[in-house]
Amino acid sequence: MTNSSKDNQNLKIGVLGSGQLGQMMCLEALPLGYDFFCYSPDKDSPSEKAGAVATVGFYEDLASLKIFLSKIDVLSFEFENIPKSTLEYLESQTKQIQIFPPPKALVIAQDRYLEKTHFRKLGFRTASFFHLTENTSKIEINIPYPWIIKTLRFGYDGKGQVKVNDVSEYKNFLDRAFASGNEEYLVEEVIPFQKEISIILTRFQNGEIVCYGAVENEHKNHILDLSIYPARIPTGLNLEATEMACKLAESLDYVGTMGVEFFLKENHIYLNEFAPRPHNTGHFTQDCQSFSQFHLHVSAISGNLPPTDVRPKPTLMKNILGNEYKESLVIARSLLKDDRYQLHLYGKKDAKIGRKMGHINFKGNLEEVNPRFHDL
């Protein structure tokens, strides 16, 4: 990693959020000599277990947050669902402290209507969508069924969304949709896609972008199950998705690592959503025999210049969930007899169904993997 002219040897990096993404950032930052701090409501978090200096506080507690900011040189995020009022406060602090990515990127990412509208302004193809509120609920929606209706904010891994197949189901949804009158939703057409892919990129402070190319992703029950790198798609589509992701990063004046998700349908690319942080589909980079997404993120927000040669090799990533966690660990540890496998556990206390507890990477191609890998 090449340093810029800026003296950053004693840099203090702070992150809002303290989960596994912060943990993996911390594990990259500490060996580089940076101090690492995290702020979240959670005690005994994965980030703290990795060596982060933890502050426990609510994101809305601006007095505690101000004290946290006074201890660090640069702030980043491992969690985008920060209250909008907090992001507005952080925006007001950008002259006092470096904040990467900019808070406005999180404001857009956490509001599905703002996000899709931003994509359309950039000329990107998306699913058709409609902003549903109590006031707009009487308007006819000119989108063919079926729909996915999503809460406007704070949904992930399939939470906060429902599929609606016809007018009757839509009416049933409306009967319970506006209990307080302030609820907001995004109605989206369902795209019958052939593949889901993502682009993991890192944009540096000098505007240069490092990109791995497309990753192919498979989900189970709306939760990422398997990532295959490189994606098994035509070169032209890979380049198109990469160009779209880079254009998006530039439009946000983004600094750091981000994940951008796409659907592929009949050789057309639909931009679905982006995450303003390192991304689950980029975990393969930890063992791709090149720089990891977390290393690049820490490098970018620290003011370093991008590496000159990033050549990842074929890698697979399999998520390990809380479902039958003990059995999964037995399988995962048996795979470690082959040094092409690398296990990454997050140190979470409770193994709940659907909860991401860790992942395992395989250095190689899909056809080379042990069949037990798919049993995790």
C-alpha cells in the first residue's frame, strides 16, 4: 500500500456500527498501525472482539456522538441505517472531521425511493417503481403484477417486504399499511431475472477506482448464500455493470468501498440497489490472493493511493447462518484440512435462524469444491 504525502501513521479511524464488517475493517487497520474505534448501541460486539475501542451509545445521542468524533481523525460506516437526523448532524461536521463516504450517500442508500430516483437520473435501467404513501394510495399504479412492496427504509435480507400478486392482495395490504398514517413504501415490479450479480469497488480520495469485476450471487430465503467470483457472464455485461457502478460512485463523490447489486434479464442489466460500505458479496476478496475489500476501504479513507496491481483469482464465498450452526461448524472445520478453504467467524453470541454467523471462502472454481461445502 502506497502512502500519500499526508502523514497518517498515527491515524485514528472511527466507524459507526460494530458488527462483522467493522470487525473485518479493524483486522485490516490495526496491522497497518492505525487505531480503530467503533460506536454503536451494542455491547461485546464483533468489532470490539477484534480489538476496536468501543463506545456504546445510541446513534440519536448527538452529545455522546460528538465526544466520539473528538477522539478520531476520520469517520466511516459499516452500517447504513443511521437515523437521518444523525446523518444531517454529521454533514454539519464535515469541516471538522473527514467523513467517508459522505453522509449524503447513506441518505440516498437508506431511502429506496431516493435511491431508485437517483439511478434513473443517471440514466440506469431499474425495475419500475412507485412511491406509496397514504396520500398516493388512491392513485392507480401502472405497473403490471406481481409487485414487491418494500418499506422505504431499514429493510435488509428480505425483511420489510411483501410480494403482491393481484388487486385483491393489494387491497388486503392497504387495509393494514397505514396504521399511523406516516408509513412509506416503494412498490416495484418483479423482475424475472436469470442471474444476480454485484460489483465491489473502492474509490480513493484522488478519484481513482479499483474494481474487482462482477461477482455472481445466489440467495436462499432472501439471504445471500453463495458468491462466485468471477461471475459466469459475458465480458460485455461485466464491463457494462462495472461502468455503471463506477458512474454511481462518481456521482456521489464517494470515497471507500461500496457494493452495487444488479439483476440480469435477457442480456439487460437492471440496477437494484447499492450499499455504502463493504459488502457481503465482497467477502471472497479476503482470500482471492489479492487485496481484500476491507484493506482497500481502510486504505481509501486513510488517504492512501490505490494499489497499482489488483488481480484477484477465482474464489467462492459461502455464508454460514445461525440455522443448525453447530452442524455447520463441524462441516466447515472438516473442510479446513484442505488449505484452499478459509473460515471466518464473527464471534456473535447467539446463533439465530437467518443470522449471519460467519462465512467460508474457497480458493478455486465451483467445480473443484467439496460437495460438503454446499451443506453449510
